[in-house]
Amino acid sequence: MAYKVNYNFQKAERDRAKAAKKEAKAREKQAARASGADASEPSDGTAQDAEPDAPAASHPE
């Protein structure tokens, strides 16, 4: 017997795959946004810059 094409099933599978990919991308973007916000602020509230009294980078002449 010959293969009978089921276009509705194929379209449903494509739509399901597209929705899953879109959901995964949204989850990844949300996780990156959440981790980016956490990384920009130190957890203990202190700045992690160089010493404030240190001179600016000097250029030897």
C-alpha cells in the first residue's frame, strides 16, 4: 500500500517544533537577563573597583 501524506499532522508537528524552539529561546533570554542583573551588582553591596587612592594609569615618556 502506498504512503498517504497527512498534511495536517505534518503542519502540527512543524508548529509544535516552532513553539518549542521559541519557548526555549525565551527561557534562555530570561535566564541571561536574570544572571546579567545578578552579575552587575555585587551581592554584598561593595564595589569591586581598583583602590580609590590609586593614581590613574601613567604614560612613561
